[in-house]
Amino acid sequence: MPIPERRTSAKAKTTAKDVFSTDSQNNWQKAGKFVLSSKLWEHSTPSQTCDVILTFPKDTEDYVVMWLLSRLRARVPEIDVHVRQMAHTPVYAFYLSASYEVYQNWAEELGFRKKLIGGGMVEFKVDEKEQFENHDDPTTFFTSGDKQTIVLEMINTLRAVDGDELGKIKFCEGMQIVPKLLSEGVIDKLFPLHNEDDLVKLRKTWVKAFFKPQPIDDICKYFGVKIAMYFAWLGMYTKWLIAPAFLGIVTFILSMRSEVTRDWCMLACNIFNIVWATLFLEAWKRRSAELAYKWGTLDMPSEALKDPRPLFRGEFKRSEITGSLEPHYPSIKRNIFRYCVSLPAILVSLGVVVVSMLFCFEFQRWVDKMENPPKPLKFAPKVLLAVCIGQLDDNYKKLAYFLNDKENYRLQENYENHLIIKLVSFQFFNAFLSLFYIAFYVRDFPRLKNTLAALLITKQVVGNVKEALVPFVKQKVKEWKQKKKMEKEKKELAKNQPADKKTGDKPKELDTPLMNQAEIESNMPEYEDTFEDYLEMFIQFGYVVLFSSAFPLAALCALLNNVIEIRSDAFKLCTNLRRPFGEKVENIGTWQDAMEVMGVVAVMVNLALLGTGGSIQRMFPNMTTAETILLIVFLEHLVIGIKVAVAYAIPDIPEWVETEIAKVEFKRREALKGKPAPAAPQTPPASPTQEGPTEAQANTEL
Amino acid sequence: MPIPERRTSAKAKTTAKDVFSTDSQNNWQKAGKFVLSSKLWEHSTPSQTCDVILTFPKDTEDYVVMWLLSRLRARVPEIDVHVRQMAHTPVYAFYLSASYEVYQNWAEELGFRKKLIGGGMVEFKVDEKEQFENHDDPTTFFTSGDKQTIVLEMINTLRAVDGDELGKIKFCEGMQIVPKLLSEGVIDKLFPLHNEDDLVKLRKTWVKAFFKPQPIDDICKYFGVKIAMYFAWLGMYTKWLIAPAFLGIVTFILSMRSEVTRDWCMLACNIFNIVWATLFLEAWKRRSAELAYKWGTLDMPSEALKDPRPLFRGEFKRSEITGSLEPHYPSIKRNIFRYCVSLPAILVSLGVVVVSMLFCFEFQRWVDKMENPPKPLKFAPKVLLAVCIGQLDDNYKKLAYFLNDKENYRLQENYENHLIIKLVSFQFFNAFLSLFYIAFYVRDFPRLKNTLAALLITKQVVGNVKEALVPFVKQKVKEWKQKKKMEKEKKELAKNQPADKKTGDKPKELDTPLMNQAEIESNMPEYEDTFEDYLEMFIQFGYVVLFSSAFPLAALCALLNNVIEIRSDAFKLCTNLRRPFGEKVENIGTWQDAMEVMGVVAVMVNLALLGTGGSIQRMFPNMTTAETILLIVFLEHLVIGIKVAVAYAIPDIPEWVETEIAKVEFKRREALKGKPAPAAPQTPPASPTQEGPTEAQANTEL
């Protein structure tokens, strides 16, 4: 297994930023020349079908690369590993891939669900592959995302045996090597490659098709279920926003007439909002179940059967369930930490946040009341608030990550969900406390309206345009610059051509875009997570359902924003960022819960607004304060009761999905019994006769 | 297949009541003589191991019996059917049973879960029976309950084919014959037989073991999961009552000191109650999951795979899922009926109930305020209320059954759950409206206390003693009478002995208790359902959690009552009633939801009691009414929030159950792959090697 020796090139000091910025195209041009200087390339087969890239940091010693390579080849022999050095940076990379047969076997091992020819999603079985759609087409049966996930899973099965050590890093038996090396910085990056063809298609049907439905299935194939689920959710939410946007416009026009009309409009808006939010959340649950079924992630196997996330710590023991070595961490320890440390720490921190913010608001109010305050004092509260929030946000984030790491969740999913709860709690106060303060303490309705409008229009729409437009313009400028440069270099190359002639065809072959693509992509920024995207939408959802009775155009603003948001998020993924590994999720997880909590808070806030805004008082002028409060509380309870009843009454999984699942389950049972499905159940189950290609038979026909 | 001819005996006119009452023992004595008069008995083999009895009404024509018998023997040949005529009533009965092999096959067909030798519950497979505990002991492997369920399921597979008709009854193809005949009255009863040995054991370890834990597993084996689940719930609830009962006594003693102490005690009681109710409901969910796992009903297969309940109506079509003929009823029709007819009808009826009751209360109050009301007027409101409630209850029940039947649920489970919701709504108002009226409208705290005490002590404890003691005394009297009679008859028999001598041993053999047992049991009253038992407990739970701050001894009363309740319900089942078929349930169904709603209502009621009872006012004398209300509402929201958070945080299924399920799932997967469980996942999944007795192999080794 030859490894190319590490060369220090003239360009060794190129930083990631340099490479990523305008001269990546430039590098691409120079790559050919570079490679030629080493004969070592001839020892490793060039791989056109590379799925995943693993890179080492600059200045990694050869023996480190060798160490990992030998272990990979010995313990996971099914992975095709090709070692390359990047063209312009002295960086080693493993190009990882596998054969169609290997992918099939692993798809079975990992419980990938694929579509049967007759319809229905079941776990793929190699022995029954004839029953699956497209099984005879290696190029389409597994999507590029599938393959990348499989390679990642294969890499993660590379576990340490007793005695493995690399420099100062000692491995316990059974520890996953690659994640450990990644977290220690011995491996720099592990990422899947983009597929230019698919990307071109996605850019056309998704990024640029502004008013068309999103190609959700293609997104899922390319970016995985988790990201596709986000866009499906965002798309559905945007569509649902049309109704409240329309009603908002009507209300806005009507409410200009008189105060009485305004009050009734506000009441109507309130009721509509609450009902809308409830129905939307329920409808999404059903849609989400449909998508998860279609994408093969509905009703995933027991959590205990899933592999622990790589950073999960614990005593290595044989698992009771699978018999393999696995870290174990008693949940009692986790729970003690959660309820005795995390929970109080989070509550105290949130308390500090709320008090600090309220202090800033009060300070502002005190300044506002002054006649002719000195200029520095005029801006002091705003500056203080900004600094305060910034500092608190930083510290809180650190705390949240620290606590969540300490809680040491076994599964990535649980880790993320608990992190989301922690982070969202802070962001909730950050986003809404000022509005609550204005609405319920200051009770300044015009100001509430203005603040909301400012938040929705300035922060969201402008922020979004910035997010989408700026990179777009940058990209265009870059392309224009590169064109100019390329023209210039072509001329230069034409001059130098004779000098390189002796190497024959070789340069062309090695000068494949593949290698350069890997280098370019390894320097692209990473797609963090869906977290930021969901958070932005969650807060917007909050503005719409909590306060839209105060500012009826909120839904319209949100709608306009989201039409852009979808495409700008799509643009970001398809253009600027390294490709993420596809992740399997069953639903949008904690975000659903968070939005349901928001839905309940919305009932309270909306009804409280009715009370504090004076609407009830104007409608029923003879009521005492106590009676008004009782009326509002009664209404609140009634509405929440109805909300809960509606959520209870609507089944979370649509009937057709249930039927499909039952069909597959029935087939499975019949196959296990080793007899054909009876026409009617009176067939005695006494002696199973064997007909038809059942699972049992197929298994033994090997 | 000889059928004994119908004889009209001198005792033909004996009514069910006659037989059931004191002379059943008497009949038992005479049975031998009776049977001897017909030579036909010799044609049918006597069956000692009969599981299920099917009886026809008196005066059924022979051809009806023949019709059913021939169909049973032709279409479900695995059932052993023996035809008998009852000794003292001209009633035909089928004695149904099957062989151990047939039971095994059907247990597999029905997906019975049995315990593996290594532990873990999995679906029984005939081909792998060696892996199950006790598989070689036909007498213990299936409990009598298991066998009876299997026989019932076998009978239910007797379906009509085209052209089947019996008198005026026409069958559609695929219709279940026996349930149809039962509902038409052509078959009188279908019931499983008691097992005297088990019953004697249960009476000893359960009915009479007053202060010992209930033998829950034995109950489950004998009466099935549904009934065992009720008693497990009742047992746990009773144990949990000890804490509030103790606190209640302390509060009761302390609150006699001063009003201030009373207020604080009340507050403490309130908080404790709410926390207690939440924790109890969560703890039960976990316990219920454990029991369901142990009894093999946790996570039952998809609803769509279960057979429809016999009375489910619909167009007969081939099922999309199983391919067999089944009635179909579109859920859209059901939903339209539910929301456009049922829901408004129920709401209006409940409205009528509430208004009528309030009218009676107001009338009562008006009478109470009068000085020296005329005697008839004094009792008029009470009589009116009693008549009113009685009438409304009757009508409401009829309406609820009518609507629920019309809603035409496919599964028994859903049918029952929806019926429970309807019936409980009425009972909630029936039980609690008067208390609400006194607490929040009249605001007469001493009266609330007295009413509660009366309800708990009189209605529950006395009612219960009556329920338990009266039948017990009756039973004793009956036994004493029978003893005397038997002695008398023995003497008579001794005199007549020479006349019967010529028949040899025959009388002894035929005079088996089995036959007589069937006759006796067929005349016992049926065990209706767990509904009444749950309802009683549900209302008691309501008294404890809603109002115990007003009457701290409520929990103590409930505790005392339940200690008796458990044994009196047990007594009822083990002595007086026909044995019910065992039913499989996963949990206590709608009752859990109903009690959770009660938990939330409890928060509101308890906090409202704090407000209306004047406690808050005494604690914070400077508060305005509006502020008091706001404080209470704030507390209410806080408490409900905490309650929801606690319920969300506690996992519904205990970790060990999850692990057990995962273990079985892992084994299943490995077996399907046809290879042994790998020591560590790095084993390549390339070529499945076959070792060990896997499912796939076992199936083809037939």
C-alpha cells in the first residue's frame, strides 16, 4: 500500500481562507503541474467515484497517515481507500468509496428502507433484492447521500483493539477510532463530496424556481432526511401563512375605521390565530409522518439498538443487547446531573437574563421620561442592552453546551434535542421579553405595533435579503474575476506548454476536476446544522401567533420573508457550503414540542392582550376588573381545552400510512410463517405449506 | 355425528333464576338420574377437558343445532365439539375444546407472546417451541384462559360462504357466523368454564388474603390481561393512597387549632394532592408498561391487522392488507357522524343534565330558606333530583350506546374507549356538580365538607360492604341450606339405590361435576365489564384529588374503602359470576386519559378553593380581588406547567423493559440475517453464514 510522501511545496503556507477565496479556480489551473512532480501518484489508482473525503491537518507526519490507513484496510477491508495529497496544500486526504455489493450488504446491515416494486417501504435485504425497485441499476438504487452515509457508518465501525495507540492518544478497546481522531484534531475533516450533476439540477429546480413547489424528494436524496424535513416544514409553514396574511390585510383595512371595529377585528384575529396554529401543528405532524414513511424513517427501530454518538463517554462493557463492547453510562447519573445541576443552573441563568433585560428596559424608560437628557445618556440604555445581551448570549451558550456535554446523551438525536431546549429557552426571552414588557407592563399599544413591525421588517426581511443577496453578488463578482484571470492564465499556459510536453497524457488524467473539487470543498465552510434556520423560523412563528392581533400585518411580513428564506437557505446549501452528511430523522423533534408550547403561550398572550388592550372593557363597559379577569381566564381555559381536544382527536399518522405499514407487517408475518397469504382466515394454520418466494425460503436458498 | 334428541322434561319450565338460586346444588344431585333416561349419551364421547360452552335457547329446533354443528365440523375441523343436553333444562350445549397441537398452531397464528427460556417475551412459533419455557408440559404451557381465548378465536373464524342461511337469517359471504347468531339470539350464551382448582387457589391467595399483595400474575392467567390490569391498577392506587391518607390525618388534627394553621394546611394539602396525582399517574403508566410487557401485550401489532369486532358493520370487500373478505366502513363517514351528530347530541344532553341539576339545587336552596316549609315541599327537591337523575341517566345511557353503535368502530378497544368517554362525561357531572355548586356558588364550606364525608362514607364504604357482605352471607346461608338438603337427599338416594342398580357404573361416570358445572355456570350472571368498577374508582379518585383540601380525611376513607373493594371485587369474580373470556389490553385505555384530565381539573379546583375559601384573603389581607384572582391564575398556570413538564420528563416505559424489547428485536434481526450475533459490529456483513438455529432455517426444516 504505497503512500505518497509528503512534499512541502512553495504554496505550503496557503491558509484555508486563501484557498477558498477567489483563487480556488486559479489553483485548479495549477493542479496539473503540481502533481506531475511526484511519481508516487502512479502507485495509487485514481478513483472517479469517490464518496467521502478524509483529510489530515497540514504537517501531519507520515506514520500517522500510515497508522490509520493500515487499520482501515485491515479492519474494514470493504472500503476502497485511495490516498492523495492536495494540489496546493501539503495535506493528505483519503478518498473513500466502496463497491455496489458492499453498499448493498451494508444497507441491509444498517436497516435502510427501500421501496418494493409493488409499493411499500421495507428494510432492504440482499437476498430479496429482486423485490425492490431499481435494484438492477447500481447508479440509481443508492443515492449519493445513501452511499456517503454507508461509508461514514463503515468508517465508524473501525474500532480500537487492545493496545492500539497513536502518539499520546490511547484507545480503549472497542472505541471508535475516527471520531476520536477527529475530536483530537489528528484528522482534520471528514466530509462527503458534492455531486455536480445533482447540484446543477437542484439549483435549477429548487434555488431558482422561486414560485414552484420545492423538489422535496430530490432534496432528501441529496442532503438527507433531516435537511429535507426542514425545507418541507418551511414550505408548508409558508403556504399556511397565506391565510393569516390575507386575514391580516382585511383586518388592517377594517381596523382603520373605528375603535369598535378594531376591537372585534382583534378578537376575530385572536381566535383565528389560535385555531390556525393548532391546525397547522397537527397538519404538520401528519405530513411529517407521510414524509418519514416515504423516506423510510418512520417508526425507526428501538433506540437501544442504535449506535451511540461518537462522543458518548462511559465505561466500556459488553452490551446486554448486542453483546458487543460499548460505552455504558447509567441514566441515574445523567438524571441526577440534569435535575440537580443543569436545571437549577439554567433556571438561574435565565433569571439573570430576564432581570438584566428588565433593568435595561427600565433604564431606557427612565431616560425617555427625562426632558432633554444628555446625549450620552440617551444612547446608554440601548448600548447597555446590546452589550448585555451579547455577553449573556455568549456565556449562556457556553454554559448550555457545557451542561449538555456533561449530560452525556447516548444518541445524537437526544443530545441535539436537549441542546435545543436549552438554547431555545434563552432565545425565547431574548426575542419576546421586550414585547411582553411593552404589552403588559408599559401597556403602550402603538409602541408594541411599531416594535413588532420593526422586528419583522428590519430584522427578518432585511436580514434575509442580506443573507441571500450578498453572497449572490459576491459569487457573481468572483466568477467575473475568475473569468478574467483564467483568460490571462490561458495565455501564460500557452507560452509554457512546450516545457510540460514530455509527460504525455498523464496531466490530463490527473488533472481531473474530482481531485480539485475535493480540495476546494475541503476549504468551504461547513453547514452548521438546521438549528439556526429553525430558530429563526421559530421566533417568526412566535411573532405571528403571539402578537399578530396587535400588528395584523405580521403574517404578511412573515410570508414575504419566507418566500425569500426558502430560496436563500437553498442557495446557501447548493453554492457556498461543504456538503453535509445525510442524517436520518423521524420528525422535526423538539421543534414540534417548542412550537406546541408556543401555541399554548399564544392563547394566554392573545387573551391577555384582549384584557390589557381595553377591548373587553370597551365591549362590556359595565364589568368590574375582577369580572373581566374571570371572563378572560374562563375563555383561556375554554380555548386551551378545545385546542387540546382537537390535537387529541386528529390522528398523528394518516390512515393511508397506517394501512401501508400494516400491509408490510402482514407480509412479514406471512413470510415468517412460511406460507402464502390465505384468501380468508378460515384456512387452518395446522400445517404450513410452502408456496411463493417467502422470506424463510429466500434466506436458505443462498 | 349423533345429536341427542331434544327431550321435554318435567322441569322444562325452570327459569334461569330458579336454576341459579339455591337449588343448583340440588340439580347437581339429580343430574345423574336424568341423563340415564336417554341412551343417546352413549353416542357422544364424554369430554373432561372442555374449555368453552355454547348453549342454545330453550326450545331450539334440532335442525338449527345440526346446521351449526355441521358447519363447525366442516370449516373449523380442529375444534373438538361435543353436543350435550343440560340435565335439568331442555337446552342443547356444545362443549368445545382442542388438542395441544392445535392450540400451539393457533397460538402462533394469533401472535401469542410466550416467555423464552433465556427470558424475554416473543411471539410463539411452533417450529421454535424448544426455546420456550414449559413447552413440553401441555397442562401448564397454555393457561386455561389462553385455551379459552384460542377456542373463541377459532369459533370466530367460522365464516359464512355464499348461500349460507338459517331460517330468516341470511349471511353475507365472509360474515362471522357465531357472533351473528349470538346477536340474533339463536345462540344463547358462549362462555368459558371455570377451573375449580385454580379458583380454589385464587380464593385462598386473593379473596381471603386481605392484607397480602394480590397474586396479579395468577389473576392474569385466569381472568386475562384486562381484568388483571384493573386489579393491578386498583392495588397500586390503594397503596399510593396511604401517603395522602396519612397527611390527611395530620392536617385534620392540625387544622383544629386555628384558622391560620388551617389555611396553611389547606395550601400544603393542595400542593401535595396535585403532585401526588401527577406522580401516581406517571408511575402507573410505567407499571402498566411493565405488566403489559410481562403479559405479552405491550406494543401490540398494528391496529389494522386486528380482526374487526363481530358487530362491526360495513360493505364486505377484500382487505387491502390481508386479502381476506372483511367489512369496510370509511372513516370519513364515521367522523362526519361523530362531529356532526354525536358531539352536538352529547353536548346538548350534558347541557340539559347540568341545567336540570342546577334547577333542582336552586329549588332545594329556595326550600331551605323558607321558614317552616310544608312537609311535602321539604322533600320535593330531593325527590325531584333523584327522579330527574334516574331518568336522565337512563336516557343518556341509551343515547350514548345508540350513538356509539352508530359510530361503528372497527375494533372492540376503540368501541369501548369511545363509549367510556361518553358515559364518563355524564357521570362526572352526576358525581361532582353538586359539590361544585356548593363550593363555588353557595360557597358553604362546612356543607361541602359534610356532603363529601357523606358521599365517601355512606355511598362508598357502606355500598361496598353491602356489595361484599351481602353476597357473602347469602352464600353462607345457601351452603348451609344445601348441606341440609344434601343430607336429606342422601338418605332418599340410599333408599332408591336398588332400583338404579342395573345400570352399573354408568351413572357415576356421567354424573361428573363437569356437566353439572356447565349447567350451573350457564345460569350464573355474567361479569359485565370492568367499566362499573373503574367508574366507581374514577369518581373516588375525583373526590380525593378535587376536594380533599376541603375534607382532609377523604384519602383515608378512600383507602379504607379500597382495601375492602379489592377483595369484594375479587370475591364477586371468584364466586358469583360466570367466567369471562380473557381480553388482551395494552393499558387501561381511556381511564388513564380520564384521570389525567381529572388531574388537571384538580389543579383548577384546588386553587379556586383557595380563592373562594378565603385562605388567600386571610394570608394576604391587603390584596384587591383582582390581584387575588391574578395570583391564583398565575399559580394555576405555574402548577399546570410543572405538571406537564414532569409528565414529559418521566419516560412512560421503564428502561429495563426497553432493554428487554431491544434484546428481542436484536435477536430477531440477527436471526433474519441468518447469521450468529457478532461479537463486535466490525464483522463484515458481506456473506451471511448460517450457524445456530435461526428462524429462517427452522422454518424450512418442517
